[in-house]
Amino acid sequence: MIDQKKPYIDININGSSVRILGTAHVSQISVDQVRTEIESEQYSDIAVELCESRYEMMSDPDAFGKLNLVEIIRKGKALMVTAMLAMGAFQQRIAEQFGVEPGAEMRTAVLEAKKRELVVHLIDRNIGVTLRRIYGSVAWWKRPHLFLGLLGSVLSNDKVEESEIEDLKERDVIENALSQLQESAGDLFIPLIDERDEFMAVKIWRIATAGPCRILAVVGAGHLTGIAKYLDKISNDCEARLNELDKVPKKKNWIAVIPWAIVALILFGFYLGFSRSPEMGISLLVEWALINGGFASLGVLIAGGHFLTILGAFFAAPITSLNPTIGAGIVTGLIEAWVRKPTVSDFAALRKDTVTWRGWRRNKVARTLLAFVFGTLGSAIGTYVAGFRIVGQLLG
């Protein structure tokens, strides 16, 4: 049972004592509570709500400088990296407003544990897996809204009122950034919160059953009830469930067919147009190129892309839209990276610059990522608009 006066839950698992401490990720009080608990010297193991990638970003100031921007774009990871930066910017903005270092309570837990040579466990699911499972849980027509809503909310200049700080204690950076998108809230709850509660519960259970120990688990306050619920009903076959939660679900066959079906319909439309008359066929091709290329170019323009990137988007989008294996964003991202040539200082300033929209456009790395994202979105919008226009002309 949760003690209403103290933000923790005490549980005994197979002879191991576990205290799950709920914290606010933007609260100095939480930092002090973590330090006090560890200084009590009653624990042998410290578990923190971090995954490997978030831990590396937190502990290595130069982590972003080690990113290979071209590889990120080529391997299709630019959208995920952009989302991570956007969510980090949201937490950074709130932390700066309240004078608290982002994730300070997690950093404190790790540093204090290492100082005392305690075992540190990372119990949260990889953020990349969580983002992909979130993306997969949202209907395909809501996905542009999801990302644009996220980017808009985290780059808002509105200040958080002190009265809202209590709400922040109940969620972490991922939840705060995405929970503002009310339309998709139902789709997001399971992969964003419930699955992570279960994942962390299994990780804690695994530590506790490995041998008698005294564990302090530092997690966001909003996870306390969920983790306790899953610990109460955990079973010996939980390892299989852990593996299941840690996988990116395969795309359903019919979803994978959609892009190819759209391409087939568009090509069939061109065929019908030319079969009626060469003039109509050429008209459809020109309209396809102008609309698709125009929207992609507009997206890159909004992102602050270089003139050559805008030009590249215009010519690439009509072609890449007819080949689902390569997107216009890959072309625009690579052109922007080649033209801008991001420097070491751009990577070093990435965390700070991405707090504001002006910073996103000033930083060459961030601007390259935006050129990828908005080039992709622009081309996608252009594909649907041009596709409807082609159907309208054929039926008209």
C-alpha cells in the first residue's frame, strides 16, 4: 500500500526487501530524497528508471557528438532521434524554469550508488523500443498529428505554472510530452505507461530473486501503483513476457502492402490517363510532380533547409513517392548534411539548442533532422493530395 505521507512502497520478494521510491523528474525535493535514502546505507542494489541509451546520454556530455548523422539518416533513425531530442527539450525547458537539472534525481541515484560501490541496475525499457511501440499503436492517419503535436508542444514558449508542478511529479519526460495529445491518449497508454510498469516490475523481480538483497528502485511517481500491481501478480514465466515487451512488433501484412497499393493505383492512373490521350497523361504527370515536389519543398522550407535541399526535395519527392523503399526525407536529410556540414560544436550544443524553435533552425544537426522529417511529411501529404487530384481528373 502507498503511504500517503511518503512517496514510496515497501515490498518483500523472496527474502529481498524492495523500496520503490517515486520521484518528480523536475524536483529538488526528489533529488534530496534520493540522496537521503542512499546515505542511510541500508541498500545493496540501486535500480533506476533508465535504459542503456538514456543512461549513456545522461552520463556522457559528449554523447551527441558521437552520433553519425549520415548513418542515422540512411538507416531511417532520424525520426526517432528527432523525437528524443524534442522530448528532452521539453524536460530541459521545465527544468530551467524551476532551476533543476533535468533527470537530476536519476543522476544523483547513480552517482551516490557508485560512490558507495553499490550495484546499479537500469530497469526501464529502451526508449527506441517504446517509441516504436507507441508509433505502432497509433492509427496510420494519426501519426503525422502525433509527431507534429509532440514537436509543437515541446517547442511552445508557454511557461509551466507552479500549480502544474504536481502533475509533472506523476509523469516522466516521455509521458509529459505525449500526454498533451488528447486525441491519441487512449492509443498511447498501454505502450507508454502500462507496458513500462510491467517491464520495470519484471526487472525488479529478477534482481530480488537472484539472491537476498536490499533494493532501492528510483522511478517516476506515476509508475508506483502500476509497478506494485504487476509485482503482486508476477509469475515464474515472466522472462518470456519481458522478451515480448522488449520487441518491436512486426508490421501487419496488410499495412506493409498499403504503400505499394497506393503506388500501384497512381501508376494505374497514369496508364488510364495516357490511354485516353497523351495530353491527359502528361497533364497528370506534371500535376503529380508539381504537387508532390511542391509540398516536399514547402516542408523543407519550413524546416529552414538550404536552397539546394529545397530544390532536391522538389525533384526527389515525385520519384521517391513511387518507391516505398526510399523516402524523400532520406534525400533531403543527406543533401542538408552535405551542404551544411555540421561541426563538432553543433553536436555539443544540440541539447541546449533544441529547447527553442530558433535553436532547432540554428543548429546544423537539428536543422538536418528537421529537413528529413518535414521533407518526409511534405512528400506524404503531397502524395495523397496529388493522388486525389489524379482520381478526380480521371472521374471528371
